[in-house]
Amino acid sequence: MSTRAEGTSSLLRQPVAVWAIAFAAVVSFMGIGLVDPILPAIAEELHATPTQTELLFTTYLLVTGAAMFFTSWFSSRVGAKRTLLIGLAVIVVFAALAGSSGSVGAIISLRAGWGLGNALFISTALASIVGAASGGVAGAIILYEAALGLGLAVGPLAGGLLGSISWRGPFFGTASLMAIGFVAILTLLRSPSSANRPQPIPLSAPFRALRRPALLVMGMTAFFYNMGFFVLLAWTPFALVPLGISNAMTLGWIFFGWGVALAVSSVFVAPLLTARMRRTSVLLIVIPALTLTELVMALLHSSAAGLVTLVVVGGLFLGILNTVLTEVSMEATDLPRPVASSAYSGVRFLGGAFAPPIASWIASTTGTTAAPFVFGTLVLVVATGILATGRRHLARADGVHEHMQEVAEAIAMGDTD
């Protein structure tokens, strides 16, 4: 518990390089929520169906998830700094090309390239922040999740502002901001000396890592959790259209509120909870709370005020879950951070890739905007079941392993008080 407290207290006292990575991470995560407010506009102006438009999430997240399995192998050979820079450069190119496209099919394809750059950057950024930040692993993860939350908060607002001018604006905006992030990483992050460079990681390492029961449990939990996450994020804009809310700026403000709630809870609420109870206990309380939220969204699908309120409430739960899930995945095994990050993040993003088109297909098949939220509820029930069943493998992340060692040492020394 002391590590978590120290990490929280020193959260703001970080090296300049950490802030450079965090800034670029904010912009990178902006890319996830950036298209949210402009989904209806893209569907209308490019004559695309909701399912086609949802593929903007799917190709992006599918390539991101698949590529993340290989980022630790790649970064261990070319170096973390170069990997970050290559990822940022790829995002700049493909985001700019997406803004220049004239069809939804072209944008879907270019979002795949964007996802490749995102994978190289995000997975390496997590491992780099954990390795360079002061205050321990927990503090570093909170900082990373704060960047995630801030990016998800600002992304929809920026998408709404730029999207109110043109649906192309958010893509060009992302390219410009990522270029700034590229310069920040280039100038502020030092490359490690040859003596401190990590050993090359085998290509199979992330896949073999998933043989570890702890990481497999966390990966599958995060897979289904992320499906619920992206049902809320990607389907809600379409659920609001029949209720008279389709303006990019209005949607931008709604998801800005969602992102702020996510950022606040990830930085402030999650550490408070994990300081008072085991991490897995937090997860087994908050995942069901998110499940109930999406169930109520299904019941209130015809109420604009109800959906908007529940989106923000969902953001509070998502912020806690993002932070604690990442903490558990990083602490559940003794694997190198880059390997654990690649394996966990890869499985997690793959879950997010499948959810948006499935949600849209379910809505078109059933003829109701409520059905996707029911689907989101069910996958979150599955996530809870996996975590509850596999909890015994996560003792290390809960601190139980260290506690048992301390008890054994006390008994060996004759200190049984």
C-alpha cells in the first residue's frame, strides 16, 4: 500500500521526459474519441451506414490490438525513443491522409494505418512512463491513465469544435498535434546509454506471457470490459440521433463531460479505493456498477437526458477501471513491463475493435437503439465472471504474495506478535 501512496503523492514531480511522453499520450488518446462527435456527420456526408461508420473504430482498434503483440519485440531492438517517434510519425501521416479522403472506405483503411502508429506509441509509452517516472509503478500508471482520460476528454471536444467546421477538421487537427508531440519526444527524451539498453525481447514473448494464468485472466477480463467500454463510447452518438442530438459540437460537449469524469476518477478516486481495499475487490465492485449503468441506458434509451447523464456516470466508473485494470496487469506477474504491456494491451484493444460494428448490427437487426446497451451489459457480466473465477491467480497484484512472505519471515524469526 505504501508504494501506491508514494506514487500518488509524487505524481506531479516527474522528469521533463515523462511529461513529454504524457503530452504525446494525451494527443494519441484524443484520436480514439476524436471521431465520436463526427460519426453522424461522416455517415450523412459520405452516405455511409452506421455500421460502416463504426468501422472507423474497428479498423483502428483491430490493427492497434494486433500490432501491440509485437511492439515489445520491435522497441527492444530499435529503442523506446525511436519506437515512440516512428509511431507518432505514422499517426501524423495517416491522420492527414484521412482528412484528405473522399470516401468512408478510404478513411476506414487509413484508420488502420493510424492504428499501427498508435500501437507502436501507446504500448511503448506505458512501459516508458513506468520506467522513467518517479514515485513507483502505481504513480506512473496513474499518470498514464490521467493522460488517457485527458485525451479522451479533450478528443471529443476538439472533434466537435473542428467537426462543426468540417468533418475533415479533426483529422488534420490530430496530425498537427501529433507533430508537436513528435518534436517534444525528439528534443526532451534521451536515448539510454548502450549499457542501459534492454535485452532484445523474443517475438513470441507476449504470446508466451499469456500462458501465465494471471495475465490471461487480466487479458480476457479486459477484452470483454473493453467491449462494454466501446459500446458506450461508439454507440451512444447514434442512440442520441433519434432523440434530436446529432450536432458535432453538442456531442463534443457531452463526451467532454464523460472524459473529464473518466480523468478525475482515474487520478483521484482509483487511488483512494485501492488504498483501502484490494485491487481485485475494487474491480469486482466497479465492473458490476458499470454493468448496471449500461443496463439502465438500455431501459432509458428513449430519454436524451437519461442517456447523457448515464454517459457521464459511466465515465466515472471507466476511469477507475482503466487505472486499476492496468495496475493489476502490470503487477500480477514478474514479467518485464514491455512484455506485460504488449500482451495485456493487445488483448484489451482487440475487444474494443469488435464491439462497435456488433453493436450497430444488433441495433439494425432488432430495430431498437436499446439492444446494443443490452449487449454491453452482457459482455460486462462475462468480464466480471472471468475476474471472479480467476481472482486466485492475482494475489501478487493484491499484495497478498508480499504479505505472505512477510508473515513467513516473521515466523522464521520467531516474531509472532
